[in-house]
Amino acid sequence: MQVSARDGGVRAYGRKSPSRAAAAVVGVALVVLAAAAAGLACAKDDTAFRYRTYAEIVQTLRNTSAANLAILKLDDAQSRFRIGTAGQCEEFVGSSFSDGVTEPVECKQYYVTLTNHATWSQDKTRPQMLISGELHGNERVGPHVSVELILMMVKMYALGEGEDSTEVSRWIRYLIDHRVLVIMPMANAVGFEMNHREEVQDNGHSFDPNRDFPFNQKTSACMQTFAARAINELFRAHMFQLMITFHGGTNVIGYEWGDYGHCSETGACEMAPDHALMDAIGARMKQTAGPAGTYEREYTLGSMGSTVYPVNGGMEDWAYGASWTGDEIQCNPVESSSTYAPKKTARDPALHRCVTYLVETGDQKIPDEGSLGTADAILVKGGTGDGHIPRNIRLSIAALDALQPYARVVGSNMEEMLNGRAAKFTLRIVPGGLFTLDAAYLQWSTTKSAKMVQSGATDVLYSDERLQFVGSDGSVFPQRVLEFDFFAPLPLDSPIYFRAVVLADSKLVSNDSQSHLAGARSKEDWSFSANSFAVHSSAAFVSATHMISFTSSGAYLMEQVASDPGWGFDGDLYANDPSGGAGNGARWAGVDKAEGNDDEEEGDLAGTSDPMKSMTHPQLLKLFGIIFGCIAAAALIVVGLIWVLRTLRKRAAAARGGDRAQEMETLSAWEWSEGSSENEEV
Ligand SMILES: [Zn+2]
């Protein structure tokens, strides 16, 4: 009854009220659509970039650093360097967003140091980069690029580890592990707070921070601002190789020169000695950035003097040239609200060789908030929500990547081999931080502490290849994957240690280079140290050492291992180029072991007189070619001889046959007449 009644009820409803049913369906659909739209709107709101106040930026830095202490250290120039302050800024009371109440405190120049801090203490040559979000307080894009870059980096670092990691997140994690990125979002803190170009000091004086550096400037007219002092102190405490300084008002990526000492009034500038590398990095930054969505066209690239205008006392020329060109200037800023010791601007031979990019983020110093973009696809050029912030995050990452050439071991084809889909063992290497790949190869050993240069190497890839950084789909990361095949049988149950070696960018540096960025990738002896940091030249760049081990049961393991001092090169990497021949065995040392020739292993690693082991892959191929050729030639000769002999025999037989016919007649005649024993031959 109950079932029947319900059934009837439904039927009655269906029969008597079709319009109500339709209305209900439409209503439900509308609710669903509205909810979806609301969800989309919320999602969009969650990822859309927006302008923040000084207090909001400071609080965001505090919270983000507190949650990511291993990689993000927050400091301020006032606490660290005791430089005093220009004025008052609002900060949240109790250092919390939740109260929403601010109070005036002294303006501070906060900065973060983004790197793997645990390993940095053991790695004092890790290359360092500085980003200044602004020197002019009313140029608002740069500070927000700085903050959103920090947020993206820490997020990517966490994503870059574990099974859910992606190619991009693993790469970003690598960059944080292998670079030091110092970011000061608001160097002109009081200017940002007031949304004012210059730094207004509490004595009523106002100065332009980007005319305030000791380069082509009067001693009384530099280090007047706390903005310039904060940057100067960062330089005194680090050893920066590359800097981006954000501004706004035009749409330019500019590099040195930009001062009246090197440029004319009309903006015709001398070419800097590091021009080739500067231009290559700038071109990649420009390409990686692209347009700011539909809001701003692609950047113009060139010298600052020609694309913007020349200045005196600019931060960029000072950062790049104050160690080695122009007059030493020790500042004595008498009009500033506080004094600054002249010795703090004494010339240092190591600290001002920093290639610097002036990024003018667009014609509008404060573009519409809607043009800032979203966090949906920051590292995809032209991707969803592209705008001012995504494109400048991308160019910052491109510069960070370019700090130093490297090779990353990203995988192998072992799965395919174990499944029988591949015959050769292949290792995959991604070269990065470089522009032109000159050569690459793998070094390997069967012992972790082996003398790498004497163990073995793969075939060398020689190249003049210009590496791509932006994929056809807009993806931003080093695009090239190198594959190295091992032709020899793989040893079982015995680990192999290997690392990749890349040689790069030889055409972008010269003996005239003055920057650490160029000197560090030069063959020449470039060596500077300061503040316990150092920059040394290197003709080749090696990956982390990896170990791979596979067993007869089919299991395998590949992992990064701690580098051992024994893996060091002996200085001249070109001498170790395996194509040079001697000392680089092309076979796996473990093959001998697998074959039971244990005695030979030691000799193999130490370098041996066995000619097979002192040959490279191409040489071995040549040898095999010669052997094969000899065998083939011998076979041809044998076949030919057989053919010749058989032909001769046939001809002889044919000749005998002809004679025989005649003979037969003769013989027959003779036989008939006389008889003969020769008939037996027929
Ligand atoms: Zn500016």
C-alpha cells in the first residue's frame, strides 16, 4: 500500500504538474549554476593579485618566514646594520592580521634571504642575487612582485619534494637549494608608506634614492637616504653577482651603462665589458616575461642610458662598476637626517661587480589592480591570469636560473629497460643556468671516492646549441633534456657513481669581463673573496653525484649521494675532457668484476696500460669498425678466391671438355684402330 501510494503520488505529480516539475529542474539547475559561478568567483578572488599596504607586506613576510624557517630568513636593515630610520610607518599591533589594528612604528627596510640555510653554511661559493622591489615609493609593481615571488617560491619548494612533485617544482626547489636570493621589497620604506617617489626624512629633507650612490656623484650627495644605506649594507654583507631593481613609468629592461661617465647626454653609451652575457640574460628575461597579459607590451631591452636616460649616482652602475672603474667616492652626506661613516663606502675590489638589471615594469607606475594578474599560471608565459606580477616573477626566475650553469640528473630509462622496452641504459640530464651548451658528458666510477677523472666517461656531446628556456606551450624552465647512453653491459649488484659535466657559454665571456657572473664561468683564473664568501672561475660545471644500483632480481635504486672530496677535479677540466683520450676508460669498470677479473678493477680505476681501457667510446667504435672491416674484407677475399678458383676449374674443365670431344673422335678413331688406356679418363 505504501509503495503503491507513493507510486501513485509520483505519477499524479508527474501527470498533473508538468510545469512545476520543469520549474523545479530549472530552479535546481540555476542554483547549481549560481553555486558554480560563486565558486569560480571565489576561486578567482583567491588567486587574483591585489595591492597591499606596508603593514600587510610586513605581516605577510613575517608569517611566511615563520612558516618556512629552513629556507626563508627575515631580517631588517635597522636591526641588522643599525642604520636608523627615515620616519614612521604603520604596522599591525601584536604582529597579527587578525586584529586589523595598526600603530605607527619606525619604518624598517625588511629583507628576506631565500636559500637552503642548512647547506649554505657549508657552501660559501653559492651564487647570490639581490632583488630590490623599489627605490621610488610610488612605483608599486615591484614590491608586489617581490612578495608574490617569495610566496610562490616557498610553495614550490614544498611541492618540489615527494611523489607529487612536478618538473617545475623540482626545478624551483633546486634553485633554492643552490642559490641565495636576497629580496628587499621596500628599500624606500617611508616612500612606499607615503606612496611618494622620494624618501622624505623627518628633518623635512627629501632625496631621490636612485641618485644617492657613490658613482659619478659628489661626496656630499650620496648615502643621504636610508634606502641607499640599506642597499649599501646588503652589498657590504654579501657578494652579489646579479641584481634586479624594479621601477615603473616606462617599459624597459635596462643594463649597464646608464651613467654620464659612460653615456652622452643623448643616451649613446659605451658598451660594458660584460655586454655579451648581460645582453643574453636580458634577452632571456625579456622573452620569459613577454607582455603583461593584454595590459602592457613586451619589454624593450638595451642599455639604461639609451632606453631610459643617463643619471649620476644610480644604484645600477655603482653595483656593477664601483669596484673597478670610475673614482673612489667616500660619501659624507651632510644634509641627511643622520650621519653615515665615509669608510662604509670605501672601494672594495670584490663587492661591486654585480650585473644589474633595471626593470621598469610599465608605463603606469600604479597600474589598475585588475592588470596585476593572478596566481593561476604564473610560470606559463601567456597563461591564465597573466599580468604585471606573473611576468615579472618569470623574469626574476629566469635571472635566478642564469646565475650559474648547472646540470641536474633528472632520471633514467631503467623502468623501460626492466620492462624490456629499451636495450640500452640511458641517463637523462637537464643542463640549466646557461645559454650556449659547449659540451656535456657523464663521469662515472664504481667507488664513491674514486678519482673521477681516471675512471670513465660517456661519449662527449659537443654542441653549439642555444638552449631554450620557454617551451612552445609557454612553460618556463630549462627545456633541453640530454640523454646519455651506456653501450656496455651493466654490472649487477654493484653500485655505480656518476655525475654530469657541462661546459658552457665560452663565447659570452672574454678576458675583458669585469663581473663575477662572467668571471665565474670563465677559463681564466678569476678568484675573489669577501665576507667569507667567494667566487672562483670554473671552466666546467658538475651535477651532484648520484648512485645507481641494480640487481639481478630487477630492482634498482637511483639517489643523490653526498659529494666526496675525492670526486674533485684536479683543476684543468679541459685536460680531463674524455675526448682527449688517455685515462678515460669507456667500459664499466664493474664489467670486469662481473666477469671475474677482479684483479683488473683497481688498475682500471687508477688508470691502466690495457689499451681497451684507455680508449673512449668513439675510439672503441673505431676499433670495432676496423676489426669488423677486416673480418668483412677477409670474408670477401675468401669468397672471391673460391669464386675465382671455381671459375678457373670450370674453364679448365670446359677446355678439357672441348678437347675431350675432339679427343674422343680421335681416340675413338684411334681406339677403334688401336685401343688406348686413355678412355678411362672420359
Ligand atoms: Zn623609479
